[in-house]
Amino acid sequence: MRSRDAVALIALVLLGSFMIMSVLPLANMIRPFGEPVNPEMDDYIITHAQNETGANNAVTSVVFDYRGFDTLGEATVLFTAVAGVILILRRYAHG
Amino acid sequence: MDETSKIIKTVSSVMFPFVTIYGLYVILHGHLTPGGGFQGGAIVASGCALLVVAFGSDAIAKRVKESQLSLLESIGALGFISLAFVGIATTFFYNSLAGTKFLFGKIPPYGSNPGYLSSGGLLPLMNLAVGTKVIAGLFAIVLILAIATRKKGGRSK
């Protein structure tokens, strides 16, 4: 058990050092807040969302209109969760 | 199951309508203010969870059946998908109601405005469908978990 702990510790140190080394070159590439790399999509939605969907809330127009398919998957996740809970706990509910 | 005190029951009975109204407001104004179907549905379902905690799962389960909740959730999901199919002539999830003369068809002026409830096209209807779905789904989860973990015969072993 002692040797397994040593191996785990070495692996942890190696993994952590690799992760830190991989992040270090990115440190001076971080852009300031509010300056995204590709602002075209944001600008399009900010300027056109009200005209195209008629909704004041641009987030809702993204969630239900521009990215409606994503919301469909989200709703499916909830449906699956409910189905799983009812499937597993049904026998406790009736017995 | 231990009975909760009269104070808890009374306060949660008073709180429940307000929580429900607030959740329905968040759902209905999803296209105007922050929030929407998921958030408002979670608020309403938390109000129902308040009742479950206060009155016990048995008392709630006498009035609400899980099959009714499943039916409500299926209605919400089917409504959402069929609303997505309304604009299928252009593309899936096309907002075909925006900019027309019908209900929810108004296009607000660009920039900040007071907010018009009858705008947004299909978005308010989708919010309602998703809200129905989330209310029923989360309430079903809470109710089933509460019933399954109650003391009398509920715990396994």
C-alpha cells in the first residue's frame, strides 16, 4: 500500500507540473475582460436580436431561437432525469 | 413521520401563492426580463417542495398523482417540440410569429424600451411550454424522492 501511495504521489506531481507548464505560455495571451477573440456573433445578436425575434431579453432569444436546438437537448436531459427517478423509486412510492 | 408544527404549516400556506405567482411571472415575462421557462419553473417547483416539506409527502401525494405530473411534463415537452415545428417551412426553431399582426407579434423599437408583453413571437409560448415541463418534472422528482425516503416502510431494509 505504501508503494501505491508513492506512485500516486509521483503521478500527481507529474500531472500537476504538466498542467502548470501548459498554462504558463498562455498567461500573456489572456485578453482583458470585454475583448473577446471573435466578437462577430456577439455583435450580430446584440444588434439584431430585438428586430428579428421581437424579444427584449436577448438571452431568451438566443436560448429559444438562435440556439433552440440546444434547449431541446436541455429539456431532454430534464425528461431523462425525471424518467430515471420515477423508474428507480417507483416501487418505494407504491409499496 | 413527525408532524411539523402549526407555525410551519401556516407560514408555508401563506408563502405558497406568492412563490407561485412570482414563478409564473418569471415564466410569462421570460422574453422581457431575466428569467424564462427553466428559472420560473424551478421557482414554482420550489414552492411545491415547500408544501411537501411542511405538510408531509403523504398529504401531498393524496392530492397529486405522479401520473398527472408525468402527463403535464409530456404535454410541455410535446408543446415545445411542436412549437419548434411551427416554422418548419423556413427552418427548425424558426420564429415565424415575430413581426406578424397576431398575438406576440409586435417588434419592439431597438434599444431600451418599457417592454411589451405581446412581443417575442414564439418565445413566450415556448417559455410557457418549458415552464410547464420544468414545474411538473421538478415537482415529480421532489415528490417521488420525498415519498421514497419517508420513514414508514420507505427506507430499504
